Amino acid sequence: MEKMEEGEKTVENGEGQESERMFALKKWNAVAMWSWDVECDTCAICRVQVMDACLRCQSETTKVDARGGKDCVVVWGECNHSFHQCCMSLWIKQNNRCPLCQQQWSVQKLGK
């Protein structure tokens, strides 16, 4: 087991011998990535990944969120299928059933 002594450039290893440090950590940049919590990562209506903006939002230049990207959210139904909210709102005008399982569509939650 190694023991690092604060303020000194020596390390005591398990055998009681001292040696110089090979390097010192001066800066650390953490990187993170997010994604929607969905089983299927593709919208069945527009065939675009739900993490990305739908085709309609990609073509509009006026709909921009605070991060500078397109503001396109995911909607989950009671059947646990997920779609872009923009795509589903157009689908509902023609058919009030889930495009995948044909159950009556009812919103479970809306992601932002």
C-alpha cells in the first residue's frame, strides 16, 4: 500500500523504500453525456433518434432553446413507447392510437 506524504515529493511503498513521484495531477476536466431514458432510441414516426431534434424542428430556424440547439422534447405514452412530441402531436390529429402497438394514446410523461 502506498502512502503519499503531503508537501513532499516522496512516496513510501509497502517495503519502506522511498521513491520520487512519476507525475502530479494538476488539472482534471470531467466530461458527461446525457440521453433520454427510452427503450427504443428512434422515433417510429420520423425515424430520427429521440436525442436529436425531429425532422420538422431541424428544418425550422426559429425554434432554438437556451443551449442554441433545437427544442424538441420526448413524450412517453401509457404503453411506454416514446416519440418526439412534435411528431406525436401531428399523428394524434389523424389517429389517436400509438403508432407501434395501436393502444389508445394517452400521455404518461413529457421529457424536457
